[in-house]
Amino acid sequence: MSRGGEMVYIPDDSDFSSFRDQCESLEGWHCRYNKAGVTVWSQGQEESCSVQKIKTRICCKDVPAETLYDVLHDTSYRKKWDSNMIETYDIGRLTVNADVGYYSWKCPSPLKNRDFVTLRSWLPLGNDYMIINYSVKHPKYPPRKDFVRAVSLQTGYLIKANGDGACILYYLTQVDPRGSLPKWVVNRVSQFVAPKAMKKIYKAGLKYPEWKRRHDPGYKPWVYPEQNTLPSVSLAELSVQHADSLENIDETGLPEDHLSASDHEA
């Protein structure tokens, strides 16, 4: 997503517009899964390539767009629904609608776990909302020995209001997981992992209003910037995270028969 591949910058209206177009367009996308209100597409790369662009859509009845927007921002609530997450926290604030954060996630066993440092930006547009991110380097958060540092080339959500009290959620991601992955992993992402993740977000949206009423209901720094107490981060402190400078491991020989318990969750 970074312009010219070298400059760290905060996405502008043209970046959000381009992201929205990618979410809504079907041209060049290949449908990989379509069941029970969830659709998954892939684009561009060979099936065996681990750096695929994946797009997922789910229709969320009884969840307003603004509720799902809150769910995706609320790191305290994320611990309740995102069972693949190991740790997440905000590092610092860039502007009223951009920050830098850390996220680590459990990969299907026996793969090594991955983590990211990303620049995230968000844009409410009437009844619709977008959140997008890409990987950056922060000097205080270098790669760790217990994780493989992966790279988000472009990842984000488009939440579209869909009638009264409902919405459509798009999730689009292009991530370099670092390493040569077995083909079964790439296939499972589109056939199993992505649909399950979307259903989890939908369920989280249904439960969020009641949870939020009991957990600091007025605190939403993503809506009310004056509540944001994060330290300021300068763009000059950051640089683009290039995949080729990171550890590259070969996991192609790992078998599929050692699935972690979280892989079997409904």
C-alpha cells in the first residue's frame, strides 16, 4: 500500500476509495467458497503461492454498521471473541484517525505463530465505515524470537449499512506470512479459516452492545478522539516493513494431521 514502496504515509481519500473499489468489484476475483451467507474470493497469484489476495463478505442481520465498526476497533472486546489472537495493543497515535499497533496470532499447528506491526487508518463515510492497515517498522518493536514477523501489504474492512439495523462486512487482505507454506494451509485459509473468522465477527457484533453496556460504555476513542491517551508517534520514527528483510522459513513439509484445538472450533 505504501507509495513507491519506501515512504510511510497516512492513507488519504484516494486510498480509501481504491480499497472500497477492490471490495465491491468482482473483476479478476475467483470465488473459492460460497455458503450460508459467507463468500470468499482470491485473486492474482497461483494457488500454491502463499502471498494471495483474499476477500471475504458476510451479511450481518441485526448488527448495525456502527456496531461492527466499534467491535473491530475495541481491543478490550477483541480478547473475548478472537480466539486466534495471542496479544494485541496500540503502540501510539499518528492523527485522529491513524495509529500504530501490534498483533500476534496463533497459526494452525504445527506452523510457527506470526505477528505484525501495522499502521492503521480509519474513515467513517456516512453510514459506511472503512479500516485499513499495512505493515511498518517501529524501532522499539523489532521482530521477536518467538514469532515469525509477517507483513500486511494491505488489509482492511469495509462495513456497509444494509437496510435497517443490518450491514454487509467485507474483509480484504494481502499478507506475506514469510516462509514457504504447505499448499494445504493456503487452501484452508479460503475454505475454512476465513469463513470461520467472518462468522466470529458477526457473532461478536450481536453480543457487543450488551458487553459494552457493562464495560465503560462511553469510552470509544475511535469515535471521540479527545479520549485517546496514546503517546504520539511521528511518521519519521517509522519505515516500511519490507518482507525480504525478514526471516523466511520453509514449512512446506509440515503435515496437515496436527491440527490445533482452535482449528476445530465451530
